[in-house]
Amino acid sequence: MVISTLNRIVREYWPAVDPELLPGAYAFADRAHRGQMRLDGSSYVQHPLEVAGLLAEVESDPPSVAAGLLHDVVEDTDIDPAAIEAEFGGTVRTLVEGVTKLSLASFRTRQEEQAHNLRKMFLAMADDVRVILIKLGDRLHNMRTLAPLAPDRRRAIAEETLYIYAPLAHRLGVRRFKWELEDLAFKTLEPESFREISRRIGAGRADREAVVAQAIEELQAQLREVRISATLEGRPKHFYSIYQKMQRQSIDFDHLGDLMALRVVVDSVPECYSVLGFVHKLWIPITDQFSDYVAKPKPNGYQSLHTKVVGLNGQPMEVQIRTREMHRVAEHGIAAHWRYKEGGRPSQFDEQMMVWLRQLRELEDHLPDEHEWLELVRLDLFKDEVFVFTPNWDVINLPAGAGPLDFAYRIHTNVGHHCAGAKVNGRLVSLDYKFRNGDIVEITTSPHAHPTVDWLKLIVSSGAKSKVRRYLRDQVRGEHIEEGREAFEKAVRRLPPEERSRLDLGTLAEVARALNLRDEEALFAAIGFGEIEPETVIARLQPEQEAPKSVAEEIEAFRDLEEAHPAAAARASVTMGDIDGLAARRSKCCNPLPGDPIKGYITRGQGLAIHRADCKNLLHRAALEPERVQDLNWGRQRPSDTYRASIELVALDRVGLLAHITAVISETGVNIASASVDAEKRNVATIRLVVDVENRAELNRLVERLRNLIDVIDVRPVPYKSPSQGRRPS
Ligand code: MN
């Protein structure tokens, strides 16, 4: 790569680029790195130039490419970031500083399970998505030039690449970086397998390439006839994906089956489908191997038509068809986003940006609905967390603002209890130090150190806080028990004598258990510690007071009662004309009760149905088929028969309300079949009771009684619906 080429490439995809920017940045980097060499003996500036070239390859915005040129000057030379800002502007400076900050942290791992946290820490430290892209370009060029390093160093860098950088490239949709990072890491980590795959691919390559070349020629001829301009190319599969497929499906190389692939890039979506038609006309499609990712994009935004056909040599050949725009997104991912932004078509790509960022976060929630695009670029995805290392390079993530004590308790409770001090990045710090991402933390312990009340102010993680509290509580438990007992007795003495005499002190242990405390002593200790007010305990010792419950809790007991309770009579005895003792079905729509004026409807096949005379359903039926509607009267009901009905009651939501209501209903001898509550409104509960009554008169009496209760705002009978018809009647 030379600077003039770089400048030309960028100008092609970004015509508005300042013609001075990249040559200026190159000259600046060249001056700063003068005299520095890379390990292979080349001049140092060649490295940032290659990194900038990679960024241009994925069509990054000009500030990113310039920052690629300058990415090592702050770290490796004595250049002041302000000088970068003076010459190239604030954005370039921010990007260079972001890259520098990320370089200072070491990301080491030997365990894949740590990689997840390391990736998160990496993201937490990047201020801007573009910083990550520049790091990816930097890493890719470093991977290309690993050779001069010692073998164990090469391995460590390759592992980091495979576990941290390649997955990030994947999540950002930058396929162009991802596959090469993977292949280079694979080559370093599994040289045997890499050589084997490359040998076997090489063995049949000439044949395969000839087949693909001929396929290209045939298809191209067809497309020319219908004037579709398309770019066709054989698509090499990358080695690591072949290896992964062999591992995943435990198949050997000979059975991979799809080493041949053809890619067709066209101008428009309709052309994609036309090309698909020609492909299927030319070659026999393999059934079930067609995927339409154009209509249904993959979660990372990837779009293409995929099909598999029988190639000219009888082997399967994969064909991918997409538009140029889809191709760009597939290869460049988030890097290309800035270019689309420039093109003034933001909304669709903002959505895509959201998808990429969501994938970075590896969570489905937590992104704001409304935002400015530029705010999205700032990566505050992990602003609530801080990531630090143990001396063994294990990553510990803690809430933002955490310090040595949080860390110590995370390691082990006893390390926390005896934490005497901490070293961060090799330097002693005080216990009120607040961590920054990437800090390496070492805790010193002492047998004489122990938690104090002050620690509670320094600790931010709730787990550590409760451990300190428990420790403090245990330490002073004896004192607290005494204080608690005194406070309790004092409160009892303050009670009016008649209330005091009613207290049942024998149930103190029960009250303790109800409050999740072991025994009386624990109860007093909790009072002494200020966790429980003596008055709370006294209230629970007063025998007539129910344990406080909300209406919603109380109603739970009734929830499934209706199903369990034997159904009240669905049929009733009626007289029609001079026929006595007819058993007829009470219709569900109007739920007639003995005492209501009624009419009968002769159903088709289900006998006679009783409706209230004013039932809307019945009136409708009567208009359509008057011959089926009959005058009815209630017959004599058996004394034991009851009928289900509903009451809706609106009341102030207070503790004990439901108990009061149910007591009143029981007094009248009416059975409650179920109860439900709607307490959505503040302080007001709507309670629905299903009761079994003998007749309308009894229901009316019940409504009248409930209406007179204190706190009850309104009571009315409502149409009864059985549970299968839904809880809320219309
Ligand atoms: Mn570098």
C-alpha cells in the first residue's frame, strides 16, 4: 500500500473527502515514527498505512482512515493528542485516543469462558464504534505479520484474535475482517489442521475452478441476452469455516460437498430473482437448499438469495445472488454505515445499526427507542459496569463505581472481611479508590482487618454490602438483643393498659418466624439493629388483628375455588302453559334467576333454554323465529337448589376488606364460589364475587347488605360468566 493508492480508493467511495486529510495524516505519522522499525525490518509507518488501507477496503469514513494512519503515534511516540486535533480535527483525535486507551489494556485469556467478559470489557473501554473498527484493522495487519514473534507470543495473540476480535468483527457485520482474522488465527493455533485443509482444497482446486469458470461463462451469456449486468465470481470458502463445519458435523473433508460456490452481484432486487430463475433453468436445483434472505434477512442484516444446484461436474455448487448494496453490507457491515449516512438514506441503516449494537451487547433489550444516530455511535452500552482483572487475568465485572472492597468480597467473603488494602496496576491505592476498566487489582489481607460501618459507604455491590451488614450484626448481636428487648418493653409500657392486657406475649416466637427470623432473640436483635420497629411486633401480637395482607393477596385464596366448587344448578324447573315441572337450561347470556320475568327458547337439539324476558339475545331470536319463543314461569324449585350469580363491588382498597366482605356474605348463608380483584386504580379495588343464591330476591338482599358496608363505594349484580367464558364479563 502506498499513500496515493489509499487516497484514490477513499476518493472513489467518498468523493467529498478533503484531499489534504489522508496525505497530511500520512506525512504526520511518517515524521512521528521516523527511525522506528517493525520486527521484520520494514519501516514502522508501513504498518499504520496498511491498517488505513484495510479500513478503506471496508469503506470506512475518512476520519477513521486518518485515525488508522495515526493510530500508533500517541502510544509509540511523544506526540501530544492536541497536535492531532489542531491538524486533523476533534473526531480524529478522539478516535486515536480511543485506540490508544484500548492498546494500554492487555486482553489476555487462555479460557474461552473468559472471552465473553473480555469482549464486554473491550467494548466498555471503546468510546466509539469506529475505535473498534480501527482496532480490528490493526489486529488484522498484526496477524498478517506475526512471523517474527516467538511461538508462545504468536499463540497468545492468535487466541485473543479468535476469542475476542473475530467475534466482534462478526457482531459488527464486518465479514471482510472476520474471515481473515479467523483463518490467520486458525493457521497459528492449529497448524496441522490448517495445512491439511489447505492441501486438500489445493488438490482439487484446478478442477473446481475450471467448473466454476465455465458455469460463470454460461450464466453470464444468459444474463447478457436479457441485459442484466452482473458481476460473477467464484467464492472461495475460508478455511476456518470448513474446519468448523467438519468439527461441528463430524464429517471428513471428502463429504463436505459444497466447496464450489458462485456469487452473482446485480443492481436491483428484481434482478436477483430473475438471476435465480436463470440459475435454476441452467442447472438442476437441489431441493430444500434454497433460502431467501432477501425477503427475510438474517438477524445480523445479511441479505442474499442462496441456492444449491448440481454443477457441471455433478458436484453440488452453491450460488449466492445479491445486490451491490447487500454485498457491501454483507462484507463491510457497520463500517459502511457512515457512507450510507452520507448518502442521506439513514432510517433503514439506523435500524441496521441498532441490530449491530444489540448484537454487540449480546442482549435483546436495553437499547433506547428514540435516539440520535450520533448518540448511538458512542458506546455507552456498558456504562453501568466496570471490568477489572485479577492478577491471574480473570475478568471480574462489578457495578460502576466499585472499588477494592467490592472486588475483595467478589473473590471470597473472607478476603473481604480481612481486606487491608489494595494495589491497582502495581500501585497502592486507598479503599475508596474507584476502578477504571482494565485495572489489574491485587488485594492485601490481614488477620487484624475487619469490616467497619464506614465500609458500607465505600461498597457499591449489594452482595458485598449485605455480607458486611451480616458481619456487623453478628459482632454486636449481644448488644443489639439487649437494646432490642429494652426498646420493645418500653413500647409495650407505652400502650394503654387495656391494649397491653390483650397482648399475647406467648406468641413472640411465632411472630419472629413470620418475619423470617429464627427466634425471639433474633427478633430482639433485629429491633436493636433498627431493622424492625417495636410497633410492628406489637401490632402482630394483638390477637384480633389479621396478618396484614393486600386485597390482591387475600383474593388468591379464592382463585381456583369456582372450578373446585360443585357447580350450582345449571337447570331449573319451569312451567310452560299448563305443562309443569319442565327442567330447562338457564342460558348463560343473561343468567336468569328464580324471580326474574322469563321466556323460553326452544333450541335445536338442546331442549328448552330459559332467558330473562329482557335478554337482548332472546329479543333478537324472537324477531327472527318467533315460533321458537315461549312464555314461561318459574316452577317450584327444590329448597336445596342454588344458582350461580355475579356481583361487582367497588371499594376502598384496605387491608382486611375482603375478610370483612366474605364474613358478611357467610352470615347470610350464601356460598361464595370465587372471587377476583382488579386493584389497578390507586386505593380502589374492583372485586368480582361469584355466589350461589336461591333466587333474585336473595341476590338483591345480599347486594343491599354489601352496599351498606363501610368503605364500599358501589355494588351491583352483573351478568354471570363461567370461567371458560373468561373472567371479565362484557
Ligand atoms: Mn498498530
